Amino acid sequence: MRILAAGDHFVGPDLLVGAVRSELGGDHEITELKLPWPVEPFGPVAEVHEASGTEQQVIDALGGAEVVVTQMAPFTKQVFAAAENLKLVSVCRGGPVNVDLAAATEAGVAVTYAPGRNAGAAAEFAIGMILAAMRRISTSSAELLGGTWRGDYYAYDQAGLELNGTTVGLVGYGAIGSRVAKVLVAFGAKVLVADPYADPAAVTVDGARVVELDELLRNSQVVSLHARLTEQTRHLIDAEKLALLPHGAVLVNTARGGLLDYAPLPAALRSGRLGALALDVYDVEPPPADWALRDVPNVVATPHLAGASRQTAERAAAIVAAEVGRYARGEALANLANPEVLGQRP
């Protein structure tokens, strides 16, 4: 079997090749391609989103491959049209946003993905961002290193909140949100969840409570976003929703930039409607030089790092390799994104 391992500087080709050989043994021809992410930001390529590299790079590297394991390579109509032997694309991400699923299905190519690969890393990071925003950890550190000792942060009206006894609202309760909830409950926080797909009974067992989004926003001193980005959730938190928050609330987004309308945020911070804002994702990545949030108070900002752990990369490689093993043995694929393709495969 001919396999293309299209890695990058996070999930490298060497990780992918090692995981596939561990799963299949050494009797397969594996070609490697290294794409530039994250040294160069991902972006749209033709009709797919969040891809790295070019269509021609992938076409040139395929060389008649039957299987591809990748994280960011663009799989577009043009690529599928040039990949006559391709049967499986296994993507190292929580969703195959770099793949044109309709084109894959039309070409008879199964596409799998890697749900939960970064759940632990992203949950830990979200907790860190919540604490950093609530207790001014990163902003006070930057000020101190810049030569300013902010003893006034110990004044009552400037002091932060503890998680213990604070109500935290989680928008989304999937693999990441549910982990965040367990940690928050352990800290003594009161946790509210807004997620139309969450099982209220399961959430209750975790120590949280399911409510409607507006109720969550009205009653949460801290709100953390963990929903998937869809047409229904785009700008889920806009100016109207921000107005529901208690004065001085903390807002955290480590999920997807599109969940949040960024336009009203500077005014909300300057007015004190938002007490602090912690962001790891953005509507434009990287933010432009004239980004409106650069000169407003109480912002914690990191460059899309929530999932960036070595374990995430290793886990992602293992997940896609396991799918290649299932394919090679003729077993059902575990995380198939386009199940309708099965009716087209010989």
C-alpha cells in the first residue's frame, strides 16, 4: 500500500510515519511531505478552510497513494480529481476542515478525523486563561517586567475573584467543555452549561447544570466558550448577548474566533461591562497591526495555542494511524466524516 504522510511542524511527517509503521508494520511505501504550518499561518486554500500548503504540493507528493495521513494538507476538488488511486484521507484534527467532503464523497474517498485529540490540552489551557484573566496573572507580569509595580491591584475594588463560589458559564459541553467543568467544580465553582446537545443528566453528574444561553449569560461572572463553529453558532456572542452579562464579567474564548463578534469588545472593556477578556482565537489570524484590542485594558491574548502540547501531536498521529490499520484490515472506520461514501466504495 502506498501512503502519503503530509505532516507539518507540529504533527511532523516523522510522527505520522512512526505511528503508521507501528500500526501496519514496515511493508508499505510511505512518502513524506512537510507543510509550513505553524511557521506560516493556515488559511483558506481554494474551497477549503484552515489548510497549509498548496494544491500542487499535494498533487505532486501523492504519487499514486492509496492512503493519506495529514493534519493540514488541502484536499480540494482539484486534488481529488488528480488522485485516481486515493481511497482514504485520515485527518489529525477534531474536524476535517481542510477537506472538501462533497468532492471526497464524489471521488469515493473515505475521510476520517481525530475527535478529542487535543481535549486535555485545550481544557487545561482554558482553565489557565480563566485564572489569568480573573487574577491578572499575565497583565501584572507584563507590567512588572516593564518596570511597573502595581500594588493597587491589592485594593478591594481592583482585586480579582476566586473560582471558589464563582458562577462560571460554559457555552458548549463536548470533549473539552466537559473536562473544563470537572476542573471548575473541583475548584468550588458553580458551573452552568448551555449546549442544546448536552445530556442534562450527565451534566448534573459532573456537578454542573444545563440552562438556556441567556440565563447562563445573566448569571455567570465568568463565561468560557467551547462550542463548535457552525452557521448557527457564528457570532453566537454578539453585542446583544454581551449586554446580558453582569457588569465586570470575564469572557474567555479558546474555541473558535467566529463564535464571538469582536467589534463590540473594545467598548465593552473600556466601559467595564467586561472586566477582562482572554482570547486564544480570533476572527482574523493573526490579528492585524491596527487590531482594536491592542490598547484596551485587561486583555489576555495568546496565538492559538490551546491545543499545542506534545501529547496532542502524538495522540493525533496515533488516531489517524489506527484508522489506516482499520482500513487495511477491512474493518469499520471509527471516525468517518462522510459515511455516505461507503455506498460508493467497491
